[in-house]
Amino acid sequence: MTRVIGLISGTSVDGIDAALVDVVGSQTDLKVQLVAGKTFPYPPNLRSQILSVCSGEALSLTELAELDDAIAQEFATAALTIQTEYDQAELIGSHGQTVYHRPSGKTSMSSYSAAPRPGSEMGYSLQLGRGALIAQLTGITTVSNFRSADIAAGGQGAPLVPIVDACLLAEPNRSICIQNLGGIGNVTYLPATSKGENKDESEIYSLGNGILGWDTGPANSLLDLAVDHFSAGTKICDEGGAWAASGTPCQALVEDWLAEEFFHQPPPKSTGRELFGVDYFGRCLVKASAYNLSHADVLATLTELTVASIVSSYQSFLPAMPDRVLLCGGGSHNLYLKRRLQAQLHPVEVLTTSEAGLSVDFKEAIAFAVLAQWRVRGIPGNLPQVTGAIAPVLLGEINSCWHSWV
């Protein structure tokens, strides 16, 4: 057994999810136990700065270094705090805070193509909160910068969680979609035959194993921008989806927004605030103005866009609709969003990963704890058929603390 801390702050930038996890086994026999989980909000000024950078605000190299340090310090504090009442962890897996993501084979975020080909542009993804500083501040070996090796192998660098989903959530008699609803939505599809037990570990990486995954588009990113805009900065999210639920979605507007090229591009694909961010939200508002919608109507329509993008991607890119969908991430608490997904996916059963034994709030952090343990054990952590990489590769850079040198 290895006690590991998983750390991640997603595209919603609502705080650092920290999971203290006991990890047993490797892949075919993987078991995890969540010892403790907590979300540590960013200080308001730091969150505001991160969101500004994600929206394209320029900053000097000095400011970039200071921001990198500030995020690392917050991550280190989260790691130290989460284990205060427990035996110390042996390892940290820190995804960091993504501030820029350019998928491979792209000349711009408004021009998408499929998996990279020889000679195409390599992707680029920047996560702040450097692992070397986290390791020194905590005294714990830290694995970080998980995306770079997959990108170097021609992949998107995302999503990286599907392989962990396959080891923890696949069922032998039922096909499942695990739908993460963070700032950006992403899906893992697990056919009934992908259960890891009684299989050789190399089979997990087989292109014929049927495991799929991709980013579906915006989940909470546009909703949170709308809430911030309509509330004049007094709210950061629509609790439970209550505000949106009081409105009426405009279907014509949803169809217009769904014309965005990303939604029709086949996987492998990934995205971020570079596309579904402030500029995109501004264009949504311009188009919405023609329909004389209330604020609640706009929120309901943006919710419907999230729902429609998920459902249409399943219909377009899955070999068959799943038997069950398991929701996770912050959006799984949005009751209106969940209700609309249930209605549009009927008769597919819609539950949460918590109902399957894996925390909706800390599943992603748990995944990076697992990926960190795999990295130090020399186990590849990507799925080439998901990211578009040419081969399975070791994910993450290992940062040892000075305590291990003396």
C-alpha cells in the first residue's frame, strides 16, 4: 500500500481538490481508499489573477514566475493540511493549474483537426504550481507536469483520467460513460468487456479494447461566466442550478451554438478556456440579445448547450449508447443540469460516481494520486486511443525533496 496525495485545480478555478488516498495494486488489481478529501479555495486575488491569465491577459516573465510560485505554495499548503490528522503521505501527484492548453495539430483554438500526423504542430499545455517547489515545501516527493510526455508523443495531453476510470469503474456486464462536469466536460466510455480483472495489463493499452475518451465541450465554464456577469461579481456559480431552472431554454439558440466546429470534430480532442472562455461567452451574449431573453433564460440555454453537446457527442462518437452514465465533478451537484441530462439521455440511467463508490468531488484528484504512483513504479499512464499519442508513455516528472539527499 502507498499513501498518496492527489492535487488538482480544474478549469473552473474554484479551488484545489486534495485527496489523501491509500493505493493498493497497480492496474488489473487496483484498489483505492479515500482517507480524506477537501477543497481548498484560492485566495480571491489569486483566483482573479489566474482567471485573467486563462482569458489571455498578458503578464511579464517576472509575474509568471511569481504566479507559478504562489500556486505551488497554495498546493503545498493543501497537501500539508489534508494529512494533518493522519500518517504522512509518501508521495504527491499534482496536476497543477492549467492556464493554457493548445491541442496538437492546431494552428489556433478555433481551428481543430483530428489526431496529429507527422509534420503537424505539436501541442502545448501549461500547468502552473511547479512540482519542485511543492516537494521542497512539503518534504514529499512530488510527481507533476503530467501532460507533457503524452504531448511529446503526439497526443493531446488530455484527458488523462480514462485509464484510471477503466481500472476502478468498469463493469463486466454493463457499458458505462463517466461524465466529468468541471469547467470543461470530458467523458470516459467503458464497454462491458473492459473490466481490468483477469486481464493482462498490456491489454489495457490495446487499441481494440474499446475504451474511449474525449473532451465534450463546456460544462460549467460558460455557466460560471454568466453567473458572474449577471450577478455583477457577487456570485461565482448557480448553486444547484436554481437560477437556470427558473428560466426557459431557447432551442434555436442552442442549435446555433452547436454549430461550433469543436462539437463536430471526432476524437481525439480536448479543449479549454482558450475556446470556451470569456470571448466565446461574449459571442453567446451577442447572439442571445436577438431573442430578448431574461438572465435566467440565458442560464437555462447555456445549461442546455452543455447537455446537448454531451448527448450529441455520445450519439456521434460512441459505438452505442451506454447502459449507464456516472456523473462527477462540480456540475454533478447542479440538479437542473442533472435533470436535463436524465431527460435527454432517457432511457439511459444517470447516476453519480459516488453511487458507484468513487467520490464525485475528488475522483480527479484520486486519479492523479494513482497516476503518480504508477509513474514512480514505471507504469505508463496514458491511453493512446484517447489522447492520440503514438504509444503508452510514463506520465509526469518526479521531483524529490532535499530531505532525500541527506
